[in-house]
Amino acid sequence: MPDQRVDVRSRAPWAADPLASRGRLHPEPPPEGRDAFQRDRDRIVHCSAFRRLEYKTQVFVNHEGDLFRTRLTHSIEVAQIARTVARRLRLNEDLTEAISLAHDLGHTPFGHAGQDALNRCMQPWGGFEHNLQSLRVVDELEERYGDFDGLNLCFETREGVLKHCSAANAARLGELGRRFIERTQPSLEAQLANLADEVAYVNHDVDDGIRSGLLNVRQLSEVDLFGRHHREVLRRFPDVGERRQVYETIRRMINELVTDLTHTSEALIRANDPRSAAAVRQAAALIAFSEQVGARARQLKQFLFENLYRHSQVLRMTSKAARIVNELFAAFVDDSRLLPDDHRRKAERQLHRTVADYIAGMTDRYAIKEHRRLFSIDET
Ligand code: MG
């Protein structure tokens, strides 16, 4: 029996080291009883944007059903998957967790539909990117500390939160944006959180898709990643009912992706032999799926895109969501006195960005309620 324990104290030389952090925007004394990345993780868990993730969704709107994933459960799944792999690769588990928990903080209500709508509204004023918004949340928008705006997180956590960024925005971000211009890699912890996000969402969207009745097992059986495992499950458990067979299939899919990610990354790290966390940034991406499993994951993503995200029932909901976002944006820009007091003051300096921040911060149900309050004469 191989020893399955992983000693968390033995961090690899390529792992991010909290003592070697590039620091915070506002210098602070080091924390007691925990390290800098642990403190970042704790600040994220305690912030208001994190709590709002509970009422934000990706594919289904929050009130559609209590069993669907929300952004909060999605973020927890991402963190769980990423931490498992981080430990195996002897990366910094706390930094991985902090990035995973924060990666969706900037998401608008109504998932991609809300974000696309807000981006269109904001085109003349610099657009709206949800990754950049997650960074804005942790850098500026959270108001809970006396000495600074935002959460004042370490460079390494902020770097991981900013998963993608347009060249124009990268140029404005200085040090943090540099890797998008020079096309270098972020830390392994950031690379890992990014791929764990993918593992989490393709699998939970299959689950939610079937549960909602928008996808069925027959269609999914044509997708390699699902089909192979599902056939094996049917052989082993022919009589347990479809729900359990789906769960058994999904746990095997997650396991295949996570195992492949771990082994492929282990081999890449070994071949590259980075001597430090800094050397990692100059190398190619070292956290990756194998060619074959990567192709399977892409096939599943394509399937979800065509059959779930573009399903007529989802599109009907997303078109309503987009309309709500557009109308809220137009109403607040047209008359900023409709904004709550604190946003009203900010709007005097920066009208459109403030309105975008206000809308982006809304949960699904709050946006629906706010829309009703603004547009329905018998609501106040
Ligand atoms: Mg995500």
C-alpha cells in the first residue's frame, strides 16, 4: 500500500513562499499565527462580495431551483479540487485556496448574460471584464478596513485573481498587468486555480444540466469523457437508478481530470525543474492536462456550449437578464439620484463606472427586485 499522506510542511522550491511575497499595495505588519496567504484567504472569506456569491449564478438564475450550483458552491468546489492537486504537487495550498475562493468575486448577476450586457453598456467607457472586476473588488470596492480601501491582498493573490486581461487594461495595471504584455506565466498556484475552475464547472454543469431536464444521459453518452465512464457505471450498477448512475459517472469524470492534471503537471515540473517560484514565471505553462484528456475536456465544453448554454430555455432567461441589466444601467446613468447614497457620491466623479460597479455587485434576486422597484409604479 503506497503512503497516501502528503506532508504539507515540505513545500517544493517552485511553490509560492509567503515570506518572499512581493507584498501588499499598503504595507502592513505581518500577521500573527498565520502567514500572509492565509490572511488573504481569511479576508476573502469575510468580505461581503464573497457572501453575495451565494445568490449569484452561472447558467441558471438563482430562483430557478435550490439544488443548482451558485457561484458560492462553485467557488468552494474549485478550492477543493485545487487544494487536492496543490498538496500533491507540493504547491502553496493556502495561496491556491485564496485565489480559488476569490476568482469569481467580480461576477455580475445572471452569469455570462449579465456580464455581456454590462460589457456592452460600458463599451464607450472602457468596457467591463469580470476578471478585472474581481480585482477591483479586492483592490478597491470592499470597504471594511480603516487604513485602506479593498482587502489589501498580496501581489500573488491579486495576480491569480486576474486570470485574463485585455492588453489595453493590462497596460494600465503596471506590475500586475505585465505578464499579459510579456506573455509570461503566473505562479503555479494561479495556473492551478484556473484549471480547477474548468474541472469544477464542466462537471457541475453536466449535473445541473441533467437535473434541470435540459440535457439527457443519451445525448451525453456521445461525449467521450461522459460516455466511457457512464457505460462502466451501467455495467457495475445497472439497478441503482439514473440519479445515482449520473453521480457515479461524474465522480469518475472529476477523478480522471484531476488525476491527469496531477500526473501531467508533475511530469512537466520534473522535466522543467524550476529552481524557484520566480523561475516558474519564465517557463511554459507547467500545470496542464495531457493532450488526450485536454481534448476530452474540450469536447465536453463544446457540447455544453451547444446544448446547455445555448439551450432555448436558457436563452429565454438570459435575454430577460440582459434586458434587466440594460434597463438598470440606462436608468441610473440617466439619473444618478436614483442610486443609493454612497454610490451617488462616487457617481459625481465617475458616473458610468460607478453604475457598473453597483450593478455588478447585485445578486440575481436583488437585481430583479431593484428593476421592479425602478420600473413598476406600484413598487417602492
Ligand atoms: Mg469560476
